[in-house]
Amino acid sequence: MYNQKLVASIKSKGKILREFKDTVYIPFASEYSILLKNLNTVRAIVNVYIDGENAVPGGLVIDPGQSVDLERWIKNGNLKEGNKFKFIERTAAIEDGPRGIKQEDGLIRVEYQFEQPRQVINANDFFKQYPIGVRGWITASGSTGDFINQATYSTTNANVSAQGASINNFYNDIGITVPGSKSEQKFVEATVGALDPTIHNIVLKIVGDLGDNKPVEKPVTVKSKPKCVTCGKQNKATAKFCAECGTALEIFA
């Protein structure tokens, strides 16, 4: 989807998924990423809200013309590793569990601002022009694998880079995003200039693909130790993913 010089798309298994207006269909139990491209001539700082939670607190810094394929959350400032985004069905067990139902379930909201164009000034006047900046994160490598060039100026701080079950003939396509497998996507701290006050938004809705995909098979339920943070199910000690909803049991933060 394109809006105000920024493109946002959903990817799964390395492919960009087709959009139907603002809706994207993805099979339950799939891991996915969010591809963002800045088409402006200045940097953008982007916050990505998944099910109402900001996946990159502080913001993702994207250089002009750069693409970033965001595949994981940044939790507790961990810039080295984290959990991938995984889309699962919002079952009755989840709705009645510790997570419950959230108003923005299934929504991905990309909120962004652009850096204000900077005037050419001499070194002596630089910090008078930009006394304080905004901090954020950028991915440690660009879309081509090259390191992103760091700007020499300093201003703002931020962070960068199945078919559904049927009940009474009703097919549930409502899903939520939970922690998936381990990702080693790395980020570094970056700075951008003063931001334009205008805030732009792109909203995508992801729902379960109820087409020709096979139903998600549930593993055999056994007594366990790790408790799922999403649905509350106890899993066996060796389990890596919740047997009830598929959320990762090892959280990287």
C-alpha cells in the first residue's frame, strides 16, 4: 500500500502478499515481515503498531529510497535478536486466556513522519540550527546487505533495523500476531534531523486465509512447564512453541 511517499507491504515466505484494498490474507501459523520503503528525498522515522503494540519503540529510521524488511520486535532495547512476527488464529482459548481480545487485533498501523529539509550551514552554526535531535533505530544492513551510511549531523534519537476452525458453519478468519521463531535481524542507533509535524498513517488488516490452505494441525496436548504468554496453556519443558496457539515459548528480549 502506498501513501504520502511511503510504501508498506506484507511478506510471507519471501513473497509480497497481494492486497485487497486494505486487507491482506495470510494462512494461520505463518511468519511474516513488513516491507517498508521510503520514496521521499529525506529520512523517515516510522513506528509500526501490530495489534495495538509498537513493534519498534522509538521509531525505525529509513533513509531516502531505502527499503527495510522488518521481521521482528525490538523488546527491552535488544538490538541483536528477537522473535519474528507470527500470525495465528484468535481462538476461544486465547480470547478467554491472559491475552484476551484487543480492539486492534489483526491491524498493522504504520505511523510515520519525515525529516524536515535541512539548510546548508557552516560548522559553527550547526548546533545553533539543530540543538536537539530525535533518536531512533536503523537496520544494521540495508536491503542489499551493505551497511547504511550514517549521517554526520545529530538531531533526534530512534530505533531501526489453515484453514480456520468452523463452528456452526462459521469460519473464523480473525487472527493475532504473536512471538514466532528466533530472528537475528540487527539494529543500530541512529539520528535524524528535526521532524515535520505532519503525521501520516497506513493501516493494513491481516486476516486468516480460508481458501485452499490445509487446517493447522494441533500437536498432542501433554502436561508441561512453560506457560504460553498468549493463551495461558502449560506446555512440556522441551516445547519451543505453544501446542494450543503456536506462540513461541522462548521470548528474546
